[in-house]
Amino acid sequence: MEDEVIIGLEVHVRLLTKTKLFCSCENREVEEPNTNVCPICMGFPGTKPMLNEKAIELAALAALALNCKINKTFSFSRKVYFYPDLPKNFQITQYDAPIGIEGELMLLKAGRKIRIRRVHVEEDPARLVHVGGDITSASYALVDYNRSGMPLIEIVTEPDLKTPAEAREAVATLALVLGHIGVCDPSAESAIRVDANISLAGGKRVEIKNITGFANVEKALLFEIARQKQLRAMHIEIEQETRHFDEIKKTTSSLRTKESEEDYGYIFEPDLLTYHITDSMISSLAPALEELPSKRISRLISKYQIPENYARIIIYEGKNFADFFEHTADIFEDRIMLAKWSVGDLLKCLNYNRIDVSQAKITPQSYAEFLSMIKSGEITERLGKELIKEFVATGADPRRLAERYKNENFENLDLTQVIEATIKENPKAVEDYRKGNQKALQFLIGKVLEKTNNTADPKKIRDMLNARVAQ
Ligand SMILES: [Zn+2]
């Protein structure tokens, strides 16, 4: 019998605030190590944390989006452990009263809901940079405290996930939901980090730490299931342990054994007051909840009159892409054309360059200009499909791009000569066309277009071909 697989996730999400959780340092990645720090996030003796209210708002928003019950009164705890990433030797987190409990998340592909156990707020520890290898093989480690004190929420699911693919879908869905309502920016590096707990039915639980990337969540779990099944087949007991996922080798390796929540000391955080979430704060979050993916899909359909499948793709690409679409729709009237190009060639080029639309140098203005050039017939659709590649990759002015392309190519070439050459090279197609075969005409038009690098007007080619072949 196949062993049943049981998976639960702890997803750490960096909140989109301006400043860190307990100090006024900026909440953004800074390249130069240890420059975005202050005595509070460095944990100097005598410093006291000041709670960032925006982080609480975003955490409450996330909890509401996940249909959690909200703990309107909560406090913070110190999770005590000794590790170089933690300057105070404790992490400020929420233990007995998390901000949200008992929520749920709908997985569309899996076709069912999974339960969310809790959503709580905590500070990020510092970042360890392992030199000369990964965490298991490096000769030494450097500590960068820039990340120390950045605001996170940790979302803990019940062990309801049954396959690595479902776990991947759960993380991707969380990223989508939290991205659209402005809780986090999933396109930012390490904005979402996952610890995955996995066991085979009746076996001990293994935790894989710190996985980034949706695909890696699936790969790490696939490897771990295979490893555990192999041990079981050899009648070797699976140890309860924490493992590390190697992104390059796609394998996991042991970090430490028999660690559990009881190994940490939790004590009340006396430097922070008990906090109350007011009803007015909750009602102020209502507009953001209108941006949940399902609601935003409906809005896109009714506001721009675009087909549902386009609206779905646009929303499922994430907030940045949907925002880009809407900003372009404000200035470009043909929304169907806009939607079609966006989910087609634009997306294809972004994926090819492996960039988010926010990282591409194109703007809603330049994209709208590019589309109007096609709509007005200034450039052909086929040339548009060529130009968009460079347009997305470089962000160059589309009008200049088209001019340069035409100059470099066949604008000045005599179309009559190109047609003569094409007829000469394809006698069979010409013969077929003379017999009335329309496909042969299409074929010939295609050949001529190819020779002009898609710069010539297909209608003009058709007319000229017709006249020439009829002779
Ligand atoms: Zn600071």
C-alpha cells in the first residue's frame, strides 16, 4: 500500500511596511551589509522596541483575507534561543495569542480548502551569509543585521496537504492573495520563505527549513518523500529532525535532530504593551479586501468588458501585472486588444526574460503607445510581435524601435523584386495558387513577409501577388 503523506507549512511573509517592526530603520533590502541598522534592531542593552502599527494592520488584513478569527487583544512573547542571527538572544513573536486563528485557504487546482491554524506577527532575524559553501559545508559565516527586525507574519497551516504539488499550490495561492491586497510583494527576493513539515503516516515528522521559490517547495518535498520511503523500505526508523534544502542539488540534508517547540523558552515580552485592534481599524481594511483575487477578476470583467479567461490570467500573474494592465487600460481604449496582447506576447516576453513586469523598463505609457501603433496600422501585427521582444527587454521607445527596424531591414527594398524572387523560388505554390488553392497564396504571402522581416504590409503583398500571378 502507498504510504500516506502528511504535509504542513509554516510560511514567513515579509510585510510591505516602510519601516522595520520595532524601530525606524527602513524595511527594504540594502546591499551594503550592516548599514540599515540601529541600536534597537541590533539588540543593544537598554533599547526598547516600539511597535509599528502598520505591520499590525497588514497582519490583521492577512488574517481577515484567510477567514481567520481575529484576536482583538494580544501581546508579544520572547522566543529565546542562542544563534548568531539573533543579537538579543530572543526573537519577539506572538505565542499564546496570535493575531489570527482558525482560518482557511481555497486551493483551486486541488479543488478543496485547507485549514490555517494561525497567523502571527514576528521580527525577522539577521541573515547569515555562508562563505565557501552552504549551511552544511561553509568554512565560516558572516552576519548581516540589515534584515534583523524586518516585519514578518508567519502563517501556519494544519497538516492538511497531501502532495508536494498541493504544498506548492498553497504557497503560490498565499502569495497571490497577499500580493493583491498589498500585504507583501511576492516578487521581492526572499519575501516568502517556507518551512515544510512532512511525515509518512505513522512516522516521525521532519522539518525542511527556509525554502524559497514555489517550485523549490515542491522539489524539496518530493526529495524528502522519496528519502523517507526508501528508509522505511529498508526498515530504518525516520528520525525527527530539521533538514536543509540544497537548491542546486535539489536534495535535503540533516541540520539538527529532535528539535521541537518545547525546546524554545517562551516568556512574556514586558517591553511591549498589550495591544487592542479596534473595530475602526477592521473597517478601514475593508477596501483592501475588495482586491482579493476572486473579487478583482469580477471587477476586471465588468469594468473593462474583457473575457473571463483573460481576466483570470491577468490576476493570476499577480498584483504588479494586474496593476500594469489597469494603468494601461486607463490610457488605451481597446481593452480587448490590450488584454489579448498582455496575456499573449507581453507575458511570453516577460517569462522569457524571467522578469516581473515591475522589473521590466516598460511603462503603461510606452506600452499603450506600442499598441496604438499596431491599432493604427503604423506597424503590422507581425512586426509588433517581433518588436515587443526588444521593447520588453530594453524598454526602448517603441516608435524609435520601429523606425530603426524598418531602416535596418527592408523598408527601402523594392517589394516587386522580393515578390519576383519568391515566385521564382516557389514554382509549386505558384502553380497551386493558379489552380485556385488559397492556402498556397497564404504560403506565398508568408514567404514574402519573411524576406522583409515582417516589415511589409500583408494586404499590399496580397494585392501585388494577385496582380503578378494573374498575368
Ligand atoms: Zn533599526
